[in-house]
Amino acid sequence: MSSQPSSRFKPRNDPITFEVLRHRLWQINDEQGKTIVNVSGSPVATEGNDFNVALLNSDGEVVTVGPYIIAHVSAISVIVQSAISLLGSNNIHEGDMYLTNDPWMGAAHQNDVCVIQPVFWDGQCFAWTASVIHQVDVGGPRPGSWNPLARSVFDEAPRYRMLRVVRDGTVQPEVVATYLTNSRLPDLIELDLRAQIACANVSRARLYELVTRYGLETIKNALEDNLDYSELLFRKKLAELPDGEAYGEDHMDHDGLSEELYTVRCRAQKKGERILLDFCGTSPQAPGFINTAYAGALAGAFSALFPYLCPDIPWNAGVLRLVDTRIEEGTVHNARFPAPVGFGVVHATHCTTNATALALGKLLAASERHHADAMAGWSGSPFVYNIFGTDDQNQPFATMLLSSDVQGCGARAFGDGFDVGGKLTAPQANVANIESIEGSYPLLYLYRRRTRDSGGAGEWRGGVSAEVAFTVHHASEMDITPNTWGVSLSATGGLLGGYPGGGAAVLLKRDTDIAQQWRSDALPQSFEQLNGAALEILPAKCSFTMKPGDIFGSVPHGGGGIGDPIRRNPERVAADVRQRLVSAEWANRIYGTVLDGNCALDYEATKLLRQRIRRQRIEEGRSRLPLPPGAGEQLSGELISPYGALYESKGWLFCGDCLKSLAPADEPVKSYLLRTRRPLASAGPWIGLRKGKDRLDFEIWEYACPHCGALISVEQRHRQDDEDLQDFIRYGKSHVVARPATSAG
């Protein structure tokens, strides 16, 4: 625990030295990342940025994290502390480096290989360096090391616990050879490993330079000052947020073996200067490979907490001193050994991020001071696919391709989400150029373009994703293994009356006439323009072989929306239609906007249509309780606390649209709102495309003001549910969370 009891930060070093050294530590960590990009030959690292780096103090507390995949290093302390526990501090020496990919040692999954290094001065360990790269194939029964058929970790890639790959500054050839012997791509994997060793050497040299210049005690103080500084800033941030509990959940609809449903539940309980992330009620561990070990749950939670609550606070373990977690063993994100965990980092871990982010978004939306930081759900599920085969020159090829970084970002409380902005867990998201991929692998793209109607509808629209289609070229066949989730629901929730973003889709059309169309100079831009077999909408996880003429398509998630869509400025809707972000059909259906054939706005028709939509909500909605005596009074005087599409004043909650009272502030307001249960497809054309077992498990629940029909909340709920969720609960009071800044006018 920090020794800083005061609200004013007092560094151990003088203030100028503190500022100089904390920026220097950031630069050293940044140089670690640049070294990996420059040395690694893997496009996963060099173009996809699927790696990260960190510096830690002697106890394994994270001091700096890189801007790449947050989940790789947000729980890196578990790995360092596992190394200290396993090896013993007396067996850890200067010049040593250790490799691990064991999820029960803290690795994200077996492909995410971590290299850690203790840094000594005069025989004293004062810091650690760490790097993680997703290495394309580390062995196991399946190319790419993901085995969708795995029923235990013994069906997956081998795990390594603290292999000493470097001893006393010298690479150990027998250890490296043992590690590489299991890979189908040993040359590529060795380049990744050499890049990690190089980045460790660089960071150690830079730390030595600092100690030589400033002295060991000053550098140790700088490491601790970084943690204390973040702790103090986060303590102040928590004090500014309202006390209470916010709830979020997310669902995975495939476990690798079958289309079963798994739910991660998060209750963010904020009280005073601490926050508890309670995940009790999360689904039990799965028989398939979507599980993660305990460190994966931590990484998922922190990957949401950092960007949501700490956009202006350095991300390190000082923040985490004020965070408590409650994670049940034997659940999908804290699986018991020997559960299969090979794909957990992009499933249970990422699902934990989504659930945490939704809860934290509601917490922020209920804050007067930090309301503008609220965001709807980002990017849904990762979408990755491994390709393998032999080309026409009899050369083997293999890689992992990403659609994860062309997803839509969640809307913000003051603006639209970024289109094709990437995932929340990767601030410096990147995706390889199509030309680079086509130059390296035997395939050709039909397109990579923004996916119309994939952004969640709202007063502020969620960002759209980018869909991809490609075919085999200069190879007789290609094995492909797509992995995602959310093909029968959405993993990007909306806020404050906004709708969830579009879900994922895995598409395949065989035996098309694409070659003939290309020869005749046609450029088909959709599956509908291709002749061939019927379009297949595949499960979230599958494996198949493609041949020339077969077309594979991936559609990743769009971002969630914020606010009632019919409050969106109609000029913005018209602009979205002109830019092919929203179709004219959905502009009319969900935004209540009327356009002519040239996308010109009909103001009067739009006004009448939006009035009709409000009346329809009132006619179709059903309240569980009659409005209490005194409801319907017009709000007068000062608006007190905003709770989303609601305001609190004089002990009552008022609709933020018509400013009429709904319920006493100490009662659960949703019981008095109009609730309409609609088909999942009412949220947009890209949600729930695949119908597992010929049915959809989820519905859209709309909550509207009984006086004016304004949407207060929109939820994706299981069709067997019947109870209302209270989105935000102050201690002693219940509220739906707060309204967005208006986009009208």
C-alpha cells in the first residue's frame, strides 16, 4: 500500500526528477515495443501489433504498460510473482531470462509467449522487464495451436513454465531448440523469440544507464513514485464518482465443441475511494477451449478499467491497489486445471472486458462530473482466423489474419463512436494492408470495406465495422479456422436508450463464378452478385477447406449506440446514409428519418414519423405497476443529478425528454416504465444472423417513458428472463443511468 496519505502528491525524489524519470521509463518501455516491431518477422507482431511490453518493480508490480494489447500485460504481475514463487528468489540471477506460456502461471493462452527478465544492480534485483508476443504456432495437434476439439489442456499446445532461455547473458541453445521443436514454423517462432530477447537487452541497457547517472535508490524511488502517483489520481477519481452498483454482462455463444451459451456477469460496486468488481454468477467452465485461468479474468477486468476510468491516469499497479475483485474458481474465466484454455484470451478474457466495460459505462453515465467519459460497448468479440496450406510453388504458408482491429467503437456520451476504430483492449490497434497480405499469402480480396448498418443505433451512433471477403489464389486449397463469438447475438451493448451494435458473421459461398466475372472486368461487391452454391452462415467456430472460387467473408461487431435513435439529428442520419454507414431502410425503421431517392431529408415527414414511433411505443409497451400518485408532474426549477435519460429532483425521477415525473427516487423506476419485448433483429440487420437450433436465445427489451414514449433503456435479454435489471443502483435508491448530450439541431 502506498505511503501517500495526503491528497497532494509528494514524490520520494524531487518533483523535477520525478517528472524526468517517469517520462524516461515510458520511453524505455516504448523502445521495447519498437525493438519487437523491428526484429520480429511475424506480421502478427510487425503489422497486427498483437504483442505488448511492460516494466515492473522488484515485487512484480506493473510500472508501465505498452499501448498494444492491454490484456497481455495488465495482469503480467501474476507471471513475475509465479516465477519468484516457482524458482525462489535465490535461484533468480542477473543475466537470466525466462519464457512461459502457461495460463496457470499467468500467460493469456499458450500462443501468447512471455519472456521476463530480472534486472540487477550490485547483486540486488530492482526491476523486471516483460514482453508478450502472439506466436503463430507453438505446437499441439492443430496448425496454429488452437484446437477447437480440445476437451482438456492436454489436447492443446504444450505449456512451458519458466524455461531459462538465457543464462548469465547467453542464449541457451538446447533450451531454445527444445522450445522450437514443437512448432510447425520454427524459423518464424525463433524470430519472435529473438525479438523478445533483443527488447529485454535494450531495456536492461537503458535501465543501467539510468542507474549509472542517478544512482540505484533514485531509480527505485522513481519506480515506486510512478505507482503512488497513479494511486493518488485514481483515488481522487473514485471520490468524484457516485457510490453505488452498476451491472453488465456478456455472452459467448460457442465453446468450440457446440453452440452453447456462457455468460460473464460483472457488478461494479463503487464505495468511497475503492471499487469492487464482483463476477459472481459467471457461467461454470466450458468443456471447450474458450476458458481462461485466473490471470485471464484479471486481465479482462483491467483491460476495461484502464481505458474507462483512467483515460488521464498512467496505467499501472498503483491504480490496481484500489481495485478489489471477486472471481469464483471453476468458472469460464477462472477455470480449474486441466480445462482447455487455448483460446481463452479472446473469449473468456475478452468477454470479461465487455461485461466490465458495460458496468463501468453505466457508472460513468450516472456521474455529473465524468458523464462525458461514458461509452457504449466496443468492438464485441475478437474475430481471427488461421490459414494454412501449400501454394502452387509447393511452399508451405501459415498465418493468423485479424478482423479484430477493423471493428466499430462504442458511442460516447457526446459523440458517435469511431468507425473501424479497433478494439478497446488495443489502444494502438493495427491491421495489415491488403497488399501486404496478398503479397505474402496465396489469396485475393474482393473487398475490405465499412459494414453498413453495423453501428448500434442511437442519438449518438456506434461506430461501424469493416467486412472482408477473399478467395484462394495461386494455391489448390487452403485450410481456414475462423474463431469469434456473437453470431447469434451482439456483444456490444448500448447505453441510455441506445441499441446494441451489429453482431459477428462468418460467411462462406462455394463454387462461385468469381474468376469468370473478373475476366470480364466485373468487380462483384457482395455475395448476392456471385453465382454459386447457397450462402452459408457458419458457426462462430469452425474449420473447413477452401478451393479457388470459394469466397470467405467475415463481419465483425459494430459499436453500441447511446441515447434514443429518434433523438438523433436527422441531418446526421442523412449524412450517414450518403456515406454508406446507414441504409435508407434502417434510417427510416430505427431512426425515424424520411429521405427521398437522392438522400435529401424530408423534415415534415420525419417529424410525423418520429411522433408516430413514440405513440407506438406507448401503445405497445406494458408497465408492471401503475404510475404512483403524483406522477406526471412537470419538472420545474433546477435539474439535480442526471441519471441518464432521467433527472432526479425533489425526491422524484423525471423523464429527460418531456420532464414529467415517473417515480419516487427511492423506488425501482423500471417497474413504472413501459416495457416492450421485440425480436433481436429489430436492433439491426447484422445482429442474430445465425439461428442456433432454429431459434434465437435473445430479445430486445425497450423501456420507454409512459408520458412521451422516449426510450430510457434498451437491453439485450435472454428470452427466458422476465425480471427487470436495475441498471444503476445508488445505495438505497434505484435508477436507470443517465442521458447523453443532445445531438439535435
